[in-house]
Amino acid sequence: MEWRNLECFAFGDSGELADELLVLVLEGKKRATCWAVAEGMKGAELGKSMVVLDGSGRPRAVLRTLELTIMAAASAAPNDENRLGRL
């Protein structure tokens, strides 16, 4: 499938945070993400590919969802912080 036809998104809630988190993704340090269950699935589907944008809205990478897990934040394993890119 052509990447231009894929759904797009950016990490975080600002251009600066989107760039910071994108660097962690591209370096392989951020391999997971999370959000409140009240926000719904936000388009996530197992096996779905999406284009991640940088803080200026430019496409930078295609990511594919390999796993979806719903859990309480308090029950996340200690290594989950590293997968989320909180170094």
C-alpha cells in the first residue's frame, strides 16, 4: 500500500513534544505508546500501518501496530517505561 494513503498522526500535544518523541521512535528507544481508555482506540488496530508526522506535520516514518494491550496504568511493568521512551 502507498504510504500517502495511510492515516497520519503525531505523538504528543505540541510540535516540540512530537519531535522529541519521534526522535526516540527513530532511535528505537520508544517502541510503545499509551493513552486513556476514555479516548477510545484512536484508530489503532492490530496490524494497521500509520504515518507518523514530525512537529511540523511532515511525514517521517510508517509504523505498524504489532500488539494492543488494555491495562490499568498502575499495573504496567517497570520495563514499559523504557518502551514508552521515558528515559
